[in-house]
Amino acid sequence: GRAIEAEPHLRKAVELDPTDSDAQVGLGVALCSTGRCDEGVTNFRRAGQIDPGDPNVIRNLAEALASRGERREAAAAFRRAVELSPDNVFVLNQASWLLATAPEDDVRDGAAALAMAERAVSLTGRRDPTSLDSLAVAYAELGRFDAAQRAITEAIELAERLGQPSVAAEF
């Protein structure tokens, strides 16, 4: 939570060992946290070259790319992160949301979004409002509006029961 203070230490760690994937990711996160995702993406890419099988590296890269509006590349990275970590609910939700809502036809993939959202909902036992929201968005992308309405209603009710009124209001 103290990215500005961490940055010089992370820069030094990367300088001392440029092959340290964790240091590269840490610096990328610090840079993105301070609004410098353009720089952070470079570190995530380096980390991906060092450890291409690390789902944390790929997830961070996907999030940074999505935040910069690079949805095609972000979608590919999220799909790879899901392959590497198929039970990571956060990754499933992020990937599902992007694939269901991207304005580009060649990025949007409602069927894949639905499969990922259904997996997240299953893994959480229908106890995660965000997963239910992802499910609703995926249903809507596929034109299944009754199912989307049921899922978002369930998400709102669950968020309220969990004492998350701001989440419920957002949905």
C-alpha cells in the first residue's frame, strides 16, 4: 500500500538482479499504482519473459493492458492466466468481464465469458457477488436477458446480505 516509498527499493532490486521475476512484478505493480502503467507494463513483460508460466505475472500484465485500453492483448493474457490458474476466481471474473463487455467484436466472446463466469460462480458456491455480476454480464452478452436479470438480482441480494451496500448499489 505504499507504492511511492517502495518504488526506489524495487528499482534497486531490479538493478541488482534483472532476472528476478518477483522484483519485476513488484516494480510493475508499484508503477501502475502510481499511474505509470506504461512503465509498469514493461516490467510485467520482462517478468513474463523470465517466468512465462507464472499466472501472477500474466494476470498483472493482463490487468495493466486492460487499464490502458489494450483489450485485444489483455484478453489474450487473461485467457493465458485462466489456463495457468483455472481456479483463480479473480482471474476468471476479470477475464469474463472483459470478454463480455469489450466493444471490439474480435475481442468479445460471450461463450467463453459465460464458461469462465460459471466456473467462478461454481468455485464460490454462489457466495460471491462479483462472480454473479460477471455471470449476469456474460448472459446479457449472449442475449439471455432473463438469466442475466436473475443473476444480477441474486448478486444484489447477496451483497446486501453480506453488508456490502456500495457493491449492491453499483450492481
